[in-house]
Amino acid sequence: MADFLAGTGGYSSESAAETDDDEKVELPQDYVGRGAAKNQQVGVRLLELGPRLTLELLKVEEGVCDGPVLYHALVSKTDEEAAHDAATRQARIDAKEARKRAQEENVARKRSTKDEKAARRKRRREGGEEAAGEAGSSRDVDGMDGDMSSDGGDGADEGQGP
């Protein structure tokens, strides 16, 4: 491996640098990158880049990380446990669907409330522009009839004596 990484060849022996007749193949089409033409024989060398792996199947699930476990090499469950897991999964799915329905209803309710509020504002603006001139002139600000003092209207100030 060190020979391969160092770039010194990585061959197992000195004779492996030359290609044998059994390592040659005939090209089925032109290979533009190396200038090799169709039906020309070229040498092929295969290098092993990493360690060989022996894999074992541990777990098989339905779907991608969310379905029921169809096979598990390390865990075995009874039929009752499998039924309990299926019921729990179904309850979770039902709760999710209920939350989704409730959310859709809330969004629809809020949208209709917003639309109604916008319509009321529009009606108020249209109706309010016509009556704005009349209501502003005949109505007092503080609700009293022209008297702005709060002491009963006799005109006496607090700081002056009798």
C-alpha cells in the first residue's frame, strides 16, 4: 500500500510492470483520451485499493428509516411485541394526520378571518370617507358641549383667590 501511495508503482513484483498476453483486451470502440483506436489491443492492470470487506445483513426495514422492521439478525420479537409495535406505529400515524387536519382547519379559519377583516376595513374606508366631514364638525373631542374646563365652567382658576 505504501508503494502505491508513494507513487513507486505498487506492483507485487518487478515482472508485473510489463503486461502479459492474458492482461490485454481488444477495445470495442475508439478511446479518445489515450489515442487508442477501435479493435486495438491495450493492456489492463487492476490494482486493489483497499481491504476486502465481508458484510453481513443485519436489518431490513420497509421504507427508509420509518417502516416496520422486516428482519433483524440480532433482535427477535414475539408476535405480541410485533403487534404492539404495529399498533404504536399506527397510533403515531393517526395522531400525525389529526394534527395535520387541525392545522389545515386553523389556517383556513385564520385566512377567512383575515379576509373578513380586510373587507370590513374596505367598507369602513368607503363609508367613512363620505361621513368624515359631517362627523368631525358636529362632534366634540372630549364629549362636552364646547366647555374645555373641568371645574364646572365658572372660569375661576385654581391659583387665584376670591
